[in-house]
Amino acid sequence: MNREIKILMHTHWDREWYFTKDETQVLLRNHMFQVIEFLEENEDIIYILDGQSVMLDDFIKFAPKWKTRVENLVKRGALRVGPWYTQTDLLLVHGESIIRNLYYGMKKALEYGDVMKVGYAPDTFGHSSSNFNTIFYGYIFRVICSTSKS
């Protein structure tokens, strides 16, 4: 049996953590210019934008002429955006905050053309035992975690 292997490129983006927001914005602009040009030249590549939508808002504020190019990549499925507006802490915040973050993130991602329907949470330091899966399943995501090699 032949299997197809896809390598998904991604970034992990902290909007305000180690650097200030202004410093991060400069890094984001340079990063997005490179990502967009690379995806336009390589049609078989998928790039995950850290599960966030706010990154595109921040980029488009700086480079509004690139919006159509971004939208084309999102619609093509090359640039995967959302479902979050910003990455959230799934352990310390209330479930309502998580739901609103998903709501606004998905709404914004759809404005760019599509939303990634994967419960992508790379930097959570733990998950709420009572809310995480319930919230994601409520948004019709499939959350599958496996250590199986099959």
C-alpha cells in the first residue's frame, strides 16, 4: 500500500511575550513577506499560521496591498488560519473566554477565505479537564491525540 506524506510547515507566534508588540510586528512583516512569496511559488506546500487570525490583521495593517494575495492563499488552502483569534491559555481562562476567542477567530479567518478546523493549541501548558474537548467538539472539530504508530 502506498501512503502519501504531507509535511506541514508552521510557525509559533507569540504576539507579545519575549518582545514588545512593536518589535514583534516588525518580525511579523518580514516573516509574512517570505511566507507569502514562498507559498505562491510552491503550490504543494501547506503553512499553518499558528492557529491564529490576528496575525493576518496585524500584517494587513502594514501591507494592505498584500490582502488579495493573502486571501488567495487562504482560499487555496495553502495558508491555514484560525480557529483562534489569538493563542489562548486553555488552563487558566474561563470557558466563555475560550469560546469567544474561537468565535472571533473563526469569523475573522472566514473573512480571509477559510478557517482551519483543527483544535490547534501548541503552547497551552495543560488543558482544562472540563472544557477543552467539549468546546472543540461544540465547534465541530475532531480532536484526536494518539501515541499509536498504526
